[in-house]
Amino acid sequence: MEFKFAERVHRLNAAHGDPHGQVPKRTYTPNEIQAVLGLSSTRVYALLKNAPFEVVKSGQHYFISKVSFDAWFAMRDKEVAEYGN
């Protein structure tokens, strides 16, 4: 089943102009957010409950929108550079 899915993704991507058949990353995991922000897992999950970026929870899994998080992080970085916090 996995092979058929991967093959289908490869064919769809090739048909849409991606010669390598790679699917661009669209979401982050809580572990990736933890690594980027340097927070404990407890703090990351607390942040995800009232996140200033898009988060989807499916069962016990969180999916953080890469576009939304990256925009928030860039804005936050700019504010820190301008105001020092």
C-alpha cells in the first residue's frame, strides 16, 4: 500500500512540473517547533493550545502549518531585532 501511494505522489508531482517527485513540506511537528524555538515539550504543547499560527489537531497528533508558522516566526524575529524583545 505504501509503495502505491508513493508511486502515485511521484506521478502527480511529475505531472505538475516537479521532476524529482518530491512533495514540499507543508507542516511541522511539535518536535520540529521545539527544536526551532528551543522550548521544552511542555511549553510547546501549551503554545499550540493558543497558537498565533495555524495548528490542526487530529487525534493525538498536531500539524502546524509551515507557511503560517514561518510567517509568525519571521515577524517575531523582526520585532526582536527592532525592539530587543
